[in-house]
Amino acid sequence: MKAPRRITYRDAGVDIDAKTQAINRVKDRVAHTLGSSAGPIGHFGGTWKLQSNGDQILVASADGVGTKLRLAFVLGGDAHAGMGRDIVNHCVNDILALGATPLFFLDYFATGKLDGDVVESVVGGIADSCKLNGMALLGGETAEMPDMYADGEYDLAGFIVGSVTEDRIVDGSRIEPGDIVIGIPSDGLHTNGYSLARKIYDLTGEAGHDLPILNQPLAGSDDTLGEALVRGHRSYLPVVMPLLERGLVRGMAHITGGGLIDNLPRTLPSSVIAVLDPSTWQSLPIFDDMVARALIDERERYHALNMGIGFVLVVRADDAATVLDEIDDAVIIGKIAPRQSDDAPAVQGLYS
């Protein structure tokens, strides 16, 4: 192992703060398009109230797999199907964060020169995951665009629509001081932080260079580095939906790009903050190794990575024990407290 040197997400070419600032600059223009049927922007999915069925709300989201794709280009085989499964589960979790049941999915696959075996593998993974999540794959777009992508490369995006009745939507508005924050573990990086990971491990995208690195054992794990990095994005639908049906959840967050620092506030009312304790959950070996190799400071690691928590629930204190009994690997990671000042960080306790 080389002597560690500090590497940030910005060093890897990703500036989360710049993205947030750009989105904030266009929010007003986006809001002018919404009309009376659409809900506010900023949560994990957009909402649309069906006027013909007043209690039914559609919830939609779109996302991509990001530069995790570059690992699939090198590893090949089932890694391509894994990208298909990942994009579905990512989108399912996004609309689940509002309490929605998935209805249907569409995909966008773009490449320079079409490889039928790769398309079959990716779309097969999408179809398999759609079936497991109980929704239809209606179709999508397969685009062949010469000169846009290097040989063997492709891009992948997914689009999901689900539904929830108005009285069952979970938007965080009922969260109050004294509530408990519960974390459900991730299985790895999921679909975020890969530009940082590739920078840390000096992965170039060239198979002859990358495969020896990816085949190395990962410290503290039975996995190789490659196996740990392509570990799938978990769907939280099977364990969370039964809790929603019983009305046990007040708020939810899918921990993706921006980590706990940016994602948990998306479900919190402005009157409260979340106080978290990182010692309450076990980080995964892949995160420990990345932090050690790149000297990632506390704020950066909880901003760029999920650090072992893939989904968060906020519940009443009286319901916490029930939720922990229902989800075997869930843990209490913090509590909700009143906000003392307007400029107080919405998530506290992760860094000094």
C-alpha cells in the first residue's frame, strides 16, 4: 500500500457543492412549470396529484449509475447485468422515500457501437430487478451514437413512476423533536462515489492496468477490491413497505450522492435537526480502506459516500423498538432535536 495522500471528491472531478448551487439557481424557473397538480421540488421524487382520482399521487424519479459503469467495462460478464439491477433499485429507493409503491420503469441505454450481448445483459438485469420489485418494464430507448462513446462503453439511465395515496405519503412534515433516526445498512458504495474510488485506486479504465488492481484482496474482507466495488445497490422496498403500511414511519432518506449530510435534510422540517452518532454503526471495509488510503476527512466522507448507511427512517420514539424488530440489520443512529438557530447545520454529530 502506498503512503496515503489526501484526495477529495473535487480532486476526482466531482464538485457536489457546485452542483447544488447550480440547481438552486434554476429552482425558481422550475417551480414556475409546476402548476396545481405537482408537488414541491427537492425531495427524492417529484409528485403529481391525479385530478380524476383526488386521493392518488404519482411519484416519479430519474437517475443514472454514474461512473460505476467504468468498472463494468473492465470486469464484463455479470457486472453488466449488475448495472441494470442497480439503476432499478436506485430509482425504487428514491420514490420509496416518499412512501410510493413502484408501478413502471423505463430505461435509456446509449452506446457508440451496439454490442448485442451487453445490451441483453444490462436490460436483462433491469427486467429481473423490475420483477423483484413488483413493477413493469414498459420499454425505453436504445441509442447507437457513433463518436459519442469509446468502443465498449455505454451510458445508462432509468425513469420510474410509482403511486401513493395522499393520506399515506411520507414527506417528513410530521417529524418532531424526540423522534428517533434509524439507519439501514448499505451493501457498498451503491451507485455513488465511484469517481472518488477510481481516483483513490488509480483505476484508468484500461483493462490491462485495472484488472490486477481490482483482483487484489480487500483488507478486512473476503472480497477482492473489484467484488467490493461492484457490490449491488440494495432495494429497501421489501423491508420498508410493511412499516409504511402500518404507519410507523414519519420520514425517510435514500443516502446517495451527497451522503448523510445532504440527503437526510431533504426529509426534515426546517424547525428540527438530526443529531447522529457514527459510532452506532459499522462501516464496511471498502469505506475504511478508501478513508485510510486518501486521508478523507470526516466531513468529506459523510458528504461523498454513504459510509455504510443506505437508507434512513425517522420514527416516533415509541415505535423504534418495533421497527428494529422488523428489520434485522437496522440500528438507531441518532435522534431529532429542535433547531436552535436558522444557520445551524441540519445534520450534526458527523464531524467537528
